[in-house]
Amino acid sequence: MPLYKHLLIGLLTMGASQQLFAQETTADKLSIPQTSAFKLVDVSPTLIESPATPKAFGVSVLQSFAGDGWPQNYTAQFTPYWWALPKKRDVFRFIGVKRDTSHPAAAWKMQPFSALQFTNISVAFIRKDMIPDTSGLSQKVFSIGFHSTLVRAYRSSYATRLHALVDTLTQKQQADILDAVSSDPAYDAAVTSGDTATIARILRQYTARKNEALTALMTRVKNQLTEKPLFQWDIAGAYATYGIADTTWKTGRVGVWTTLSLNTPLNFDAAVPNTNYLSIAAYGRYMYDAYALEKGMVTGSNSFDLGGRLSFEFDPLSFGVEAVYRKYAVDEHLKSQRVVGYANYRIAKNIYINGAFGNDFGLDKSRILAIFGITLGFGNEKLDLGQLPPLP
């Protein structure tokens, strides 16, 4: 084909090819977990953390079925990572892997502490009877908390599969339509005869085909980014202050806790992203409670929680059971436990409903827990696909 025809094709295709694919992708299906500010005062449907990457901002509303009228428990959380460092949000930093150039095969190296960047902060406004006295009045509670993932680890094939997907995506993006259309006899004939209508039609056809291929690949990339790690270690903490008699605010609780989670994929093909899991978690909490009981008198005390959770996830539904045992230091007999079944369902991209039913903590006797809530997420989280680590 003469040079002028190549130049003509290049000029005609430039506008179309620039529209094929952006350098960023939206991080879909990010979680909106129950916040630490709720968990400290045992309002959350579940106390044990679930492995998750949180959205930029979330709002939750919870209400006990025993409550009357308008819901009285509200919380908001935000993740500073999504508000800062936009130039460092590529997909490989997102999952915490990089190439080890010192290794002869340039193998993938996991950065186990990379999830610390997703530390989130939460605040909550709650009405609940938190004082074990003879009065049944609820207190106004303000709580603030944080949640961090210390360590996480994926399947050994995870980074390799992701690199292959992004590499293929990048190659398709950079490939010139000229390579495809220049071998089309109809296109060559149209350029020779100056049939601009046929040229435009063929260009639109090739552009549509390429966009379809890119969209399919992008979906596969997004699906893999939502995979849960095989192992995750979380820590969290919170502080709560109580409004006493609507005039005085006093320290109510302060606590720190940790969760170890194992996620076993229920679809075992290593070549495809996982969406179904069996998860097992172990949990421990240390807490100072300014309003515990000792021989019938309200007093401050340390307490310790131990518990576990078994859950199943079949996107968009997850359900399971958790049990937490609590013991206060002031009284050998001051023990209680919380055993609940729970379910979470994503009804839309950024809307979750969740609930739990079972036995709640009680210093004298167990109490029925029946709680329902809705959680909303806000944010347009973007990840860069342009910074592809080099192949070995």
C-alpha cells in the first residue's frame, strides 16, 4: 500500500483509537464493613472483622427490632488512602506485589504489610442502655474507632495471573488498528477509490470489535481485584464516651482487638477469579469498661473476649455464625457470651443490607439480639493500569 494511504489510514483511525480504553479502571465491589465505632459497644451485627478493602466513604444505619420508631444508631467511616496519593494507585500497589529484580527469574514478591494503606477511621452516634443499673434508660453514646489490616497473603498464582491480564489489555490497547484494517481488501479498495463512507464504516466495525475485547478483559481484571486473600490479620480499636443524664459525658469503653482469617475458595480453578468462599476467623479483644458490675455495684473493669466465626460467601450473599465469650476481671462469675447468626446482601453496587439474630451479651442473663441495618458507600475509586511492571 502506498505511503500516502498509510498516512490517510493513520489520520482516520487516530480519533477512534484514542477512545478505545482509558488508563484507569474503577475498583468495583469494594466493601462497606460494619465499623469499629459500632463494634466497641456491641451494636454491630458481627463483632469479628471480615477481610475487605473499604470504600472511600461509607454510612451505616442500624436498628434493633426491640427499638421503637426511627433508627437510633448511625456511623460513618472514611479511608484516607482513597483521598490521597492518586499517582500511586496502580493495580499492583493495590494488591501489594512487585517484581523481585534480585531474583534470577524476577519472581513476584509479596508485600505483606501493604494493606496498612487501607486503614479506615469511623465515628458513631448510638443510643443504647450501656450501664448495668436498675434504670432501663438508654444513654447517648459517641464512639470513634479505626481498623487496619496488618498482613494479608494471596494465592501464589494471583500476581502472575493479574500481570498476564493487564499485559494483554495493554497490548490490545497499544495495537494499531492499521494492522487490522490494512489487510482488509475492502478497506484497501475504498482508500484507492476515495470511498470515505466505506472507510468510516469499516473503521467503526474494527473499533467496536476492539472495544468489545477490551471490555471483556477489563471485566476479568476487575473480577480478580475483588478476590479475597487466603490469609489476613486485622487489628482494630475504638473509644466510646457516654452521655450520663444528658448533662455529663464520661468515658464508657476503650478497647483493642485482633482477627485472624482464613478464606478457602470454593471454586478451585486457579485460572479464574474466586467469588465463593468458606471463611474461618479467630478473634480476641481487650477492653476497659467503666460500667461493669462487682457484687451488684457498678464499677470499672478490664474484660477479655475470645471468639470465632464460620461463614460462607456466594457473591452477593454472605452468611454465617459467630460466637464470642466475654469475661470480666472484677468478678470470677461475671461472664457472658454472644452467639448470633448473620447475613449480608449487596442489593446494588454500593448498598448492603445486613442483620443478625441470636443471644447478646448480658451480665446477669443473656439477652435476645435482633438487629437490622443498611450500609451505603460513596466514592469513585480509580486504579492506574498504565504502570505495568516489566516482564523478566
